[in-house]
Amino acid sequence: QCMLMKQIYLYLFIVAPFLLLGCSMLPTVSDDSPRSYDGVQQVVAFSPWLFSGSKPSGDIGFTSLQTMQVQTIICVDGIPPELDAPEALGMKTYHIPIKYGQPTKKQILDLAAAVEIGRRRGNSYIHCHHGKHRSAAAAAVAHIGLGISTREEMAQRMSVSETSSQYEGLWIAVAQAEVLDEDDFLRHEKTLQSKVLPEGMTEQMIAIDDAFENLSRIEQSNWNPPIDHPDIVAVAEAGAIAESFRCINKSEIARRYSVDFETQLSIALSAAIDLERALSNNNSTDQELSDSMRALSNTCTTCHRAFRK
């Protein structure tokens, strides 16, 4: 009897408080603003078992996910995810990189398959870089595709995630999302990967050039979508440039160059982020946007002059 009383005391006063703390830390679908934890930000619940947010920062980020009882991580960022830290904590990782426009049919099927696997295992965490745009849209289309939530419900959760209205392709994808055939997305379970290597430096540079060309068209239209290309979204193009610089900066090829090259990449990435922020700010003037674009262009010119042979 004495031993039983000790076990009850241990549970009530030592174990139970920690369990309650863990439950109170979980995001809920009733949250009307994102939550932040050590190493992860912009955390929003799209269902009781799927959370969207930013890229986990270091071991502390994955420890926070463990506290949130996350068993599956789905990365939609272009940069391959960290695998060792989550694996050590018993988490499974899937990498389904998407861009700032509408995901392809295959990507939607992959997302639905990954989310369904995660649902079977427990809680899941889906992330991009900032945790506002791509991860939120990915969580939304997967939920709709699985028949778990409606378009209206998912659009509301994207608003809580602070997904910018300027990423029109992501919002269109959710507005047009439909329930998927179960056999279709189940077939995609076998093709999911833990890490998808980014394109090589040449392909990334081509993508940057294409995005610059689109931004030039928009600038010539007074920072409005050009009449002949109404589908081009300025902030998405700037985001694509930033993403390409991040991928190059993380690549093995970049390590083959001098430290100066890495410094130039960091400067260019910072300029791309500044332009993306300026485009996201509705109060930015046309002149400020053009100045930000020129600053980014100048970083490319400086780097090319030193390293393009």
C-alpha cells in the first residue's frame, strides 16, 4: 500500500504537471495568431495533429518539436532538411520542395501522401523557410485533398499563418483544391524522399536570371503585373531569387570557391531578402522598389566580375 501511495504521489506531483505542460504547449485550431517556441516560429495548427511553421533552428528547434509530440516532419523548402537531429529523436522526414506559385499535381499528391503517413504516426510539422507562405499552402491543399477540411477552413488557417495575398498562386491552389482519389495519393507513398538535392549552380543561376527578367517586366509596368504576363507576381520572383541563393550557399560547389565567394553570396542573399520584404510592404514606393532591385543587381555584377571566368 505504501508503494502504491508513492506511485500515485509520483504521478500527481511530478509526472502529471509535465504532461499538462506538454499539452498546453500544443498549438490549437482555435488559435487566431501564430505561436513561437524555442527554435521554431510562425507555428499554426491546421488540424489537431498537423502544424505549419518555420524551419527548425538547430537542435533546440527539434527539441521543441519533440515537446509538441511531432513524429513526422515535412519540408517544402528548396534547401534539403536536416536529417540526423530529427532521426535521433525518432522523427521521420519527407522533403517535397515547392515554389511560390501553384504546386503541381504530383506535388499535391506527394503532400497528401506525406500528411496521411504523418497522421497515422501522430503529430506532424510541415515547414518552409519562414513558415508563412509555402508551408501553410501545402498544409491546406493536403487537408483538402484528403477530405479532412474545406477550402474555406484552410483559407482561414492560412490567414492566421499570415500567408501574403501577393502569393496569388498559393491562394489559387487552395481555392481550386479538390478531394483526391485515395488510390492516387497512396501510390505516392512509395516515391517520397527524405532529401531532394537542389539543382546545380548553373540551373540556379538560370532561375535567378529568369526571375530578374520577370522583375524587369514588372518594373517597366510601374511595379504591376505586365499586361502580357498577368501571372507574374513580383514578391514571388524575389522569393525565388532568395531561395536560389540559399541553395547555392548550402551547396558543395560553393565550398570549392574562396571565402570571398561565400561572402558575395551572403551579400546577394541579404539584398534579395531586402527586395522581397520591400515588395511585401504595400507602403513601398516605386522608387524604393527600384532602388532595392538595383542594389540586388549590383551584388550580382560585383560577384560576376570577380568569379565568372
